[in-house]
Amino acid sequence: MAEKVIIIGSGPAAWAAAIYAARAELKPLVIEGAITEENRLAGTLPLGQLALTTEVENFPGFPAGDMESYLNSSIEESRRRLMPPHGKHGVSGPELMELMRQQAVNFGTRIVTEDIVDVAFDAHPFKLVASDGATHETLAVIVATGARANYLGLESEERFKNRGVSACAVCDGALPRFRNKPLVVVGGGDSAVEEADYLTKFASTVYMVHRRDQLRASKIMAKRAEDNPKIEILWNCVLDEVVGNDKDGVTGVRLKSTVGEPDLEQEAAGVFLAIGHTPNTAFLKGKLELNAKKYIVLTAAARTYTSVEGVFAAGDVADDYYRQAITAAGTGCMAALDAERWLATKGL
């Protein structure tokens, strides 16, 4: 018998969708992703990008404070034992995702810990093929597989992720470790300028590292960076190594010239990568309409409809602009409501 709705993904969009779908008696099945080394290296393990972060200060409802007793009483013991120790400063990324997951489970959500490797949207019910070979049939689908930040692939970059290396200034820029310290932004497009401009609220100086002698950003954005007294652009160089130690995290960077100049070392408390994101849409194999950046195209304003009727999309997999946990969760709610109403109009 076909499921009423299957949700593919396991970040804030997926769990919000599951909570709303479960409360609507749709009995959702979440395919949360497989726990594999390949997914670890790609940054696509279950629980999404927030599982790779530390402090979360900007998700409403979680002010700073010691939440240990609450976490111990609200999350299933077997999963609580696997979580990092609580930092007693509010909620962390992994904790927030475990709380969302548990809330969905409490309302009856079922979970399969596999990847979806193929989809068939040309007939109804839809068919989804999982990495264990199982085929799941469903009347509606919510795709909430997110997007992963692009990194350079440096060993030192990996070592200091969440200890000074970040790919989201809005998420992490206000953290105490970065305040009144020099910071580095890697990139030269509009997003890099936006990140650098945002970080000037907190940093002493923001150094933009760009491999060329002019920014790729639009002229108005480039001028904004060049005119900002707290932004210094380091032209014709690339990040060669993130420097730091176990106690302090990131303490600086080593930059390599692209024009034969000597290497440069720059003190910095943080490194922010602004070289784009890759949406997790490869498994769709062209069976939904994607834009030029491979994000899912939403076909109606203020709705989560995709190019296939009965298939909905939520979160960063369809959002290349906001990319925040709160906006992802909001669209997860929208997708569940859209799916519920679509099923009702079809009498399903």
C-alpha cells in the first residue's frame, strides 16, 4: 500500500514537514539519509548542515542557558547517549536537530535511514528507490534534502570547521570568538561581499581573499566592499592553509600568491568560505525542473509546488537566497500543508 507522504531529507525543513504532516494524520515516512563515509565526506549525513555546527543563537525559542536536564528528558535515551556533551550556553546544531527529530517521532513519524538514489514521478503513486534496494510508493513527496556549502578541500580547513572555519556569516558571525577580531572571507562574488559586509558589524577588520585583481561581484557590490573602511581586499591570492591550535581554534591563514609574489601570513580568528553552495538534487536525475544552479524550481508564488504535481520542495534545496534554519523550517511547514491540501482535493 502506498504511503500518503514521504519526506526526503533530515534537516529543519524535513522535520518541520514531518511534524505538521504527522499532526494532520498523514502518517509520514521520512527517508533521512544513510550513515556512510561517502555522506560524511560530502557533508550530507542525517540531520543536515546544522548537525555540523556548534552554537545556534538565532533560532527563536532557544535563548542562552543550561538545557541539559531538558535534553535528557526529551530525547530518546539511545540517541541522547550518542550526542556531544551539552555546552550549557543554549542549543547547539546537533541538539536542535535531535529535538526536531524527536518531536516528529513523538507524533508518529516513521524513519528510514537510507538514501534515495532514484525517483519515478511519471506515474502515480510515485516510486522512490532507496540505497538498500527497497522501493517505496507514495501519493505525495516532499523533497527537503538541503544544500551543502562548498569548501576548498584543505586538510586544515576540515580540522578547524566549527572552531573558526565557517560557511555562514549570518549563522556564526556574532559568536564571541569572532568579536573585535580580524576575520577572513574567501571569495569574490556578491555573496562574498555580503558576508564580508555583515561581518564588519563584529570584526575589527575583514580581509577578503580573492584570486584575481578584481571582484566577480556586481559593480555596486564591489564598490560597497572597496568603500568599506573595515574591509581590506587581498588581491591575487588563494587560501593555502588555515593556521591554528587545539586551544584557540583558528589563529590565522597562510595565503599563496597567484601572480608569483611571496606567500602571505595573516592573523585571523575566523575564516568564512563564500564560494557557493551545491543543492542536493543529483538523485532527482532531471525528473524535476531545476534552475541553472541546480536548485529545485518552485512553480507558484508563496507555494512549495514543483514542476510535478504532488511533489513539493522545502528548505535550502529550493532556496539559494536565505539559507537559514528558521526559513527552512517555515517552508517545511508550508510543504506539509500544501501536501495535505493537495491530497484532500484529489480525494486521496
